[in-house]
Amino acid sequence: MTTKTKTARNLIEGRPALIVIDIQKSTFIDSSEVRSIDNMPGYKDRMIAARDLVDAAHKNDIPVIFIQEVHRSNLIDFGRELDGDEDVHCLEGDPRTEVAKEEMGYRKGDYIIPKRRYSAFFGTDLEILLRGLKVDTLLLCGGLTDVCVHYTFVDGHQSDYFCRVAEDCVGGSSVEAHEAALKAMEYLQTGAVQDRTTMIEAMSSREYTN
């Protein structure tokens, strides 16, 4: 057994930003029984619940950053992404690829970061934006818990951001994968996994430096 001395952390340290990962139109307009990416039961409801976080962020002047997975129609930028369970998805020009602006309450002044890989940091200008906004804490929601959310969390962690994930506003490829990913994120930062009610309370508390 290890003995550790830990510094108690607030849910929000310094300046926060809400990172809405891959909540795109496909979740709301594609009801196909067989999908290009597996979703756990209740996935759509979890994405709808993320709207509460977006509304709270807007109310409290917290930046909202929408992450959009998008690939060229000739598939040139998929790389190894199709070597596993996922089929072709998120192609340019496909209405299902668009950010779910209406459903998520997108507002003028929110940010959209397109990405070609799982992590919102990999090959994007997300970190440049976060530095410009002087962000310290990333509040994460969206999908998939075990893929894009997890990988974004890990890259945020390795870039020394405080990372928090709303467990009831993320959904995985399966219940088992979702739960395992949450456990892995909590391992990296104690207190990382929160519910949306607690997260919204922290967003509204004004205890962070605005």
C-alpha cells in the first residue's frame, strides 16, 4: 500500500471552460439500429442532459468549446481509426456531422474546434485557445466516455489542466467501457468524476477566479 500526501482540490481551480465533446447531429437524427459507432443504452439521454451544463456555463460567463469530429470524404485522414470496431463516420458535408447547435443551446461567442483524431488536443488549436482564455480547469461532457472523452482528459491531464468529467453527461460504447473509463480518469485526478448537479453548483458558486 502506498502512502500519499495529497493537496485538496476544488472542483473548479482557477478559470474553467466547458468542453462539449462530439455532441453532433447524428445523435439526434440517426435512429439506425446498426450504427457506425456503438453507443451504450441511454446514450442520447446523456447527451441531452449535457445541455444543462451548457446553459449553466452561459449563465455564469464560462467559455463553451464545442469539439467536432470531422473527416474528409475521401477518408484520407482516418489513419488507423477504422482498424478497430468503428466504421466510417463524421464525414464532411454529412448533416449528421454538424454540431448539434440547436439541441445544445449553442450561442454566438461559443467556440468550435474541429478534430481528426480522438483527442481534442491532437492536431488542433484547442491548447492555443485555452491559453488565450487563461483556462485552468476543463469541464468535460459528451462522447464517447471510453474514447474521445478519455483521450481528451488524458491529454489535458498531461498538459497540467485540472480535468473534471460529468458522469451523467457522458456516454460510452458500452456500459462496461464507460465505467472503466471513468475509473481510469478518477485514478489520474482524485475528484475528477462528478455528477452534473454538483458541477453546475460549482459553476454557479463564483469561488473560482473569473
